Amino acid sequence: MLLVLALLLHSNCWALDVTLQWDANTEPDIAGYDVYYGDHAIYGGTGAAEGDSPILTSPESDENPDPALVEFTLHLPDCINFYYAVKARDDQGRVSDFSNEVFTLSGTAEYFGFEEMP
């Protein structure tokens, strides 16, 4: 399964709210998604209001009413460069490969996405 992330930003230099959006997993045993973030691509992020990386989400935490899409917003403490990726998790605890990666640049409303992880 390939998860594709999109990024919607609301940015200033006091905080960074990042909304990640991806195609929903259609398998019946989906338990949620693991949202990874960090200031480099190893995703050891800390400080988001939602918790440290990875953040384990459930289908109930989906912010998008469209069942084909999943959205999750991170509330980050300050403006530094962050990288993001997602894994799907089933009810047996098995996880998918990483999605494509996106990142934000400090103090900007710019983001960059990658088609595949290296």
C-alpha cells in the first residue's frame, strides 16, 4: 500500500500547525496510522501537542469527513524544519512501509514532498 501525503500549513514563528492528508487505507482491519515527525528524516520528533513521534492515531481522530481521505493536524512548538511520514497499522499491530515524505521549512508556508523514501 502506498500512502500519499499532502500538507496544509498555517504558519507563524511562534507555532506551526501542520495538517497532513493522505488516502485512507481501505482494508477492513485498519486500526489507525502512525504519524512520524522530526527535525530530520529519522523522525525522532518531540514537543508536538499530540505527543512524541510516532503519534498513534485511530480512525476516530480523522479530521476529514470524506472517508477516502484521512487528515491529522500536528501542533508544533516552534518554527524549525520538520519532516513527516505516515505508516498504516492494522488490528494485529502490523505496519505498512513509510509513506512518501514531506517537510516544512522554518518560518515559511512552503513544503516539499517526495514521491518515495530513499
